[in-house]
Amino acid sequence: MVDRKIDGIEEDALEIISDEVAPEKKKLLGPEIHEIARDEKFYSNIINYLTGLNVDEKESKELWERILIHKYLISERLGRNIGIRVAALDFFLNIEKRLERVTFRDIEEMKKVYTEAEYDSLTRTFRKDVLFRKAAKLLEAAKKKKNDLSLIFADLDDFKRYNDSLGHLAGDAVLYEVAKILREFSENVFRFGGDEFILLEEVPREKALEITMAIRKKMEEKNFSKKNFDRGIGISFGVASYPEDGKTLDELLKFADGNLYEWKKKKNLF
């Protein structure tokens, strides 16, 4: 199993729901599931996964609670713990009577849906909204374990002019290639804006600066210039480290943004 959290639901929960783990790991999925129900469409996705029905989140949560009760009652009557699939099938066939038959979606398809929801479709980096959730966890861990945590704010130089000059397809190709380079240096890369990226690394400032130098060297080797575009594509960075530059994501972003501005200002002097 891939060691990565899926947006709004953990793979362990998917496996339990899909009856793909050993019997001793089965759960009734009562209070435990609320701990992993972070996504605002969590319950509607579960119902859709089990039945193919499209139901709004509020009703889906109510249906989920009723399915759990139904599962418990059937298990008590049969004297054994039945699977959630069987309980849902019986519930929608005989209690709710919304379907003539239930079609279960493949677990790999469900994983694909959540993966696509978590990543930016062009750059395959994390979406901006995922940054806030992941940053909160990393900051909490850094606080508890007294670990280092650095935020790297990356912004492309002359990207707008490049995009306007050569067209959006050329610009998209550059964004994809730049993101590919960034992903070589960090597992936590987020597309923050059009040509802005955020990297989060559990390293001190000195190491974060080394990472920026290595990325810049890789960018120079790639040479994103064209014969009809006189200045190629460069990259600038702003670095902020916890806790000296800030103790919250907002504080780190503000410091890194100021650091980035100063960097660009110095570059423009030459």
C-alpha cells in the first residue's frame, strides 16, 4: 500500500470498507470514521463508492449512520460480523429501496478520484488548499519534536512575458517541467499560484538554501529559453524557517514573500 494520505479519506478506511483486509482488522466504522472524515464530501463519496448514487453530503452522513445501525442489527441476528458491503447492499435493496441492485465501484477508481482531487492537474503538485492541511500537521510535529521546518517560496522570472510571447501551450509546458524539477527535491510541493510554488521541508534554513541553489542549477541546465524569447526562464526564492521566522503558516508565507521580493529586487539591479 502506498504510504500517502488521500484527500478526505485514508487508504486503510477504503480497504476496510471494500472488505479487502483480514477479518481481524474489520471494524464497525463507527466513531473511528469521523477522525478521518476531513473532506467536505467524505460521506457522499462513500455512498457513491458503495452504490453509485449521487447524494448530498448531509443526507449521505445520515444514510451512513443508518447503514452502520443496520450492519449492527444484521450482525447481531446472524451471530457474526457481516461486511459493510453486505449491509449497504441489504439496506439499499430492502430498507431504503433506492436501487434494484447495487454496483460497487472499484477501489482503484475511488483512489484515482481522490488523487485527482488532491493534485493540480497540470503540474502534478499538491493543490493550494492541501497546503494548509499539510502545513498544520508539519508545524504541529515540529513544535512537539522540536524539529526544523523550512518553507521555500518559488516564483518564476519573466514567466508572464514568456507565456504572452510564445503562447499558453509553451507556458504550460514550462510549468510542467519546472514542477517536475521541484518534485525531485521535495515530496511536499504545492502550486500556490499561476507560476508560484511552495515547498515544505523538515530541514534548517541552511539546508533549505542549499536546496534552492540545487534547483536553480537544474533550471539553468534545462535552459528554458527560445530563439524568439531573449531572456529564458529563471527562478527566484524566498525562504522562511520555523520558529525563527514565524510560528504559523501565514507568518512563514509573509516572511518568505518578503524574502522573495528582496531577492528579485537584487536580481533586477544587475
